Amino acid sequence: MTTSLIQFRAGDGSRGVAVLRDGAPPTILTDTRSTLELAQRALAQGQRLEAMAAAADSGRELDLAAVALLAPIDHPDDAHLLLTGTGLTHLGSAEGRDKMHRAASEAATLTDSMKMFQMGVEGGKPASGPGVQPEWFYKGDGSSLVAPGAPIESPAFALDAGEEPEIAGIYLIADDGAPVRLGYVLANEFSDHVTERGNYLWLAHSKLRQAALGPELLIGDLPAHVEGTSRIVRDGVTIWERPFVSGEANMSHSLANLEHHHFKYPLFRRPGDVHVHFFGTATLSFSDDVRTASGDVFEIEATPFTLPVRNPIAQAAPVAVTVRSL
């Protein structure tokens, strides 16, 4: 049995949370305005999140067509929600990256990307204790999260607008500084692969983009094998589509290892903060020489998630940035 939480905004502007079980119609939780609020109550009462949702379940069905779906997690202060992620974590994920960087330098030796990938294969799933640390990147704060169905904006200076179908873990830092996993979401970790291809040291620049989450926060364990489909639709026609896999069975790192190397830094254990941590992917349209355009729609779906991640691409207007002396 799978259980997910959905955040929504009703027509009168009020917020709410609904619970979705095994694809049955979602039902509204009583006196619950946000996933964060429910998680904070669960921590305060020493209860599991699923038990808190069950206790608050009103049994009243939510009409998804009558409400605006929100990202399944948010924070009232964007600065206290951090978007971060890891790359080269999936079996096969090094191929596209290696191709990018080898094209830039025709060296016969292994690229840094392939070296990093092999380190993960050899030491990313230790029998005990922490393993090798993965590639890591910062993506933004809560202001970079895009709501389900909303346009995902590519900056005017971007060289590419590419999808990355991924699973992300959602975490809340408890009052004692301990990270607590709330669950998992299906996500589009939107990136600029042309910038990244130019020089691997520009990876940090390529990741400072918006990101979209699917409407559901999956409570409980993530299946070891996750299968999904990623596609791009242009003017109602699918121009690219490929299956993708995730879950530990398809990864070179364990989730526990990725979590350890993120939360080992005290900066990321600040009580009250929320973290969205992307676990990586091996499937990109960019690897198939697809170039997206404004108006294209990204669609990502995967079991056990019921609802897809679906967002059109928009082009942000240029912004002049001037630094002045005070």
C-alpha cells in the first residue's frame, strides 16, 4: 500500500493537504494547511507521518480539478528550503556526461566524470559506514520551486533548457539538529547541459535553475526499482520519449550514502530547515541531441507515483544587473 500527501490551494485561497492511498481518490486532512505543519506536529508528538495523516483524515474527497496543486513541500520562508543534489549516481549516468567532456578534450585518459562514476561503483554502497562521497551541487532555495503545471523558466542567459527526470528526498531538520526524511517526490531537476558541456567546472552554473516537483510526497520507503517515462511534447506532439529507471537497484550509491554526505555538514542540520535533495538520473534528451524550445512541455511519470510532473518551458526576460558602491 502506498500513501502520498498532496498540497493544494482551494478557490477561496485557503490551503490544505490531502492523502492519496493506492490511487484511490484523495481525501482532505482536517485542520492541516501544509505538509510542513503536519510533519512538525508528528515530530512534536513522536508519531510517524503516516499515522498523523491517518488520524487527520476527514474522509472527504478532494476534487483535484477544482483546486490548484502546490509543490508537495514548501516553507513559509524560502530561505529555509534548500535545493541540492548529486550526479553520476545511476548506473549508466556517466555515459552522457563522459561524452560531453570527452568532446571538449580529446584526451585518451578517463575524464573526471568517468573517474567519479567509477568511484561510486566501487565505493558508493558500503557494507557499513559511509562510502565514497558523490558529486554534489547546490540548486537554489524555495523560490526556485515551480508548482505542478506552472511554467519552468529558463534564464535569458541560459544556453540550454533540459529536463532531468529524478527522485528527490524531502527532509526536515528536527529541533535537535537531526535530519528526518518525510518521503520522496518525482521531480524534474531542470539544468543547462550546454553550459555544463563547455567546461565541467561550470556544473555549478548549469544547476542554478528552477526545479519542478510532482504533486505527491510519497511516505515510507522508496522501491528499490522505479520505472518511469520522460517525454517532451511540442505543439501536442511527442518529439522525444524514453523510459528511465531509478531506485537503489539502479544506482551506484545507496540512498543512505548520499544522505550521509549531504547532512555531514553542520550547515545543513539547522533546525527547522527543509531540504529537497535530488538523487540523479541516467536519462536525458540532451544525450540524444534534442534541443528544447519555449512552449515545449516536459512530462515525467513513474510508478509508484500516481500523478505526473508536467511543466511547460518559458523564457525569462533579460535582467540587467548593476552593482553599485555604497
